[in-house]
Amino acid sequence: MSKTKPLVSVIIPCYNEAGSIAKVIKNFSKASVAKQFFDLDIIVVDNASTDKTASIAKKTGARVIAETKQGKGYAMRTGFRSIDPKAEYVVMIDGDDTYSPQEVYRLLEPIQSGFCDVVVGSRLGGKIHGESMDKINRGGNWLYTHLVRLIYRQNVTDVLSGYFAWKRSAIERLAPHLSATGFAIEMEMITKMSRMGLEVYSVPISYYQRSGQSHLNPVTDGARILKMFAKNSVWQHKQLNEGQTTVLKGRI
């Protein structure tokens, strides 16, 4: 009798990614190593797109969830509430085709083997192709990463990555404490996971130039990310009571 493969819910937050979302979804079918060990549930969270992102994602075979409040933080929280009840693992990847779905097993293997609770794909520790990350973004990311390593003692090498993998139990602990609405969501997750005592490590990944224009503003979003870093330095994790935990598990 063949053993049932663990299910992975893959969350793809999207805002106007009609030009790339089909390729991202299709490339998960090429993740041959991952498909040997996992079943994949692809969830596209359409974050109030004004193009055909949602319809293209549906035609390509993804499960599409709408989030009308614009902002990556809103989209990710909706994604966490939408993961399959049977999913044992959760992955986040951006929908702009800058990350490689074929590398998803690289993020999942350390978690499945029991090495850690969370894996962050590291662009700074991996392979950045061409002009996919300019000097300003690279310098800002380097600075934020070193601040997190210094203040939070978190062993990661890219705190602004858009490629994560978690045990489901880690998401059940983390998700109720998230409040970021925009691009500060990655910094919030990294810093709060550190304060919660989750084991988080990085693996090297590839990073490619995106199609179309980035939605991130280096100045305003950079300020929000720095504010989140500072705010969470004094954040303390409060355990949910049993009733709250039961409700959360039923919802995600």
C-alpha cells in the first residue's frame, strides 16, 4: 500500500501579476523532487488586482481567494486562514516570478526532517541573477538582516525574502499575532518568530529579475519595515488560551 504524501499549501499573494502568475503556478508542476514527497495545494490570494490575475490563476489550476484590502500583510493573513485543513506544511512565494518554484523542496526538506520549524529562502546567501536586486535594495536588506541577527539573535541571512516555508504548527502559533498590512509583513514574521522561540534557518535560493514594475517603495516601505523592527524588539509573546487555539486550528 502506497503511503499518502504530506500536503503543502502554497500561498501566492498577488497584486496585478497577470503577466507572471501563470508561469509561477506552472513551474510548481516542474518541481520534480518536491512532487516525489509532497502534494501541493496552490492558493493565489488576489489582492484587489485591476488586471486579469485572478482569472488567469483560476485557468492555470490554482485555488483563488480574494482579499479586497490592499497590502501584502492583508493578503498573507487571508492566505493563512485559507490553507487546506489537511496541510502539514505551508509555503509563501511571491507571484512576480522572481523566485523559483522548482526550489521549493530545498525549503521543505529541513522542516520535514525535523531540523527546524521555519525556513527562509535567502537571496543574499544564494544566487542573484543579473539586475534583479539594485544596490539600494541590496544595501537595505543587508542592513536589516544584520540588525535582526544582532538584536534578535535570529540565524537568518535575508529578512525581507518573499520565500518562506513553515510547519503547520508554527503557522498556528504565529498567524494570530500578525498585524502588518503591507510589506513589513516579512519583518514582522521574522521578529515575532524569534520572540516566540521558533527555530528559523535560511537556505540559499535563486532570485531573478521581475517582469513589470515593483510595488515596493524603498523610502516609505523601508520606513515601515524599520518601525516594525523597532516595535517588536519589546514585543512579548502571549500564549493563546485553549479555546482560541481550537478556533484557530478549525479556521486554518
